[in-house]
Amino acid sequence: MDSQIINSSDDKNLQALKQEVEQLENITLIAIENLEEKLSSLQDITPVSDDENWSSRLDSIEVYAMEKLPPLSASIRQLSPEEFIHE
């Protein structure tokens, strides 16, 4: 009888793990779809010609980022799976 209790407990744990894996798979698929959408929108951007001086453009972007944007650590927060799905 003890083995039946253990098996029942194992079955519940296994079922809970399967549900968690399914949730993570769904979150991952949504994240992949969002990434694919963002990447496809980047393809619409006209590339910069080789003649342009990249150095000055990158320098100005870095300066702007340092002056205007908050530190990365301040903008990072833990999302719950529900929040992640809806963002």
C-alpha cells in the first residue's frame, strides 16, 4: 500500500511538471513569435551605406544613451509568466 501512495504522489508531481513544461513552452513560443516580428520589422530599415562614417554615428548614439537612458539594471524587473505573455 505504501508503494501505491508513493506512486500516486509521483504521478501528481509528474503531472505538475508536465503542466509547468507546457506553460514554459507556450511562453517560449510567444517570445519567439515576438522576436520574429521584431526581426522582420528590422528588415524594412534601409542599411547605412559603406561611405558613411560609422564611428561618429556610434559615438553620438553612445553619448545620447548615457545621457538620456536609465541604467539597464533600473529597467530590468522580473516578469511573471502572465505579464510576459501580455507584454
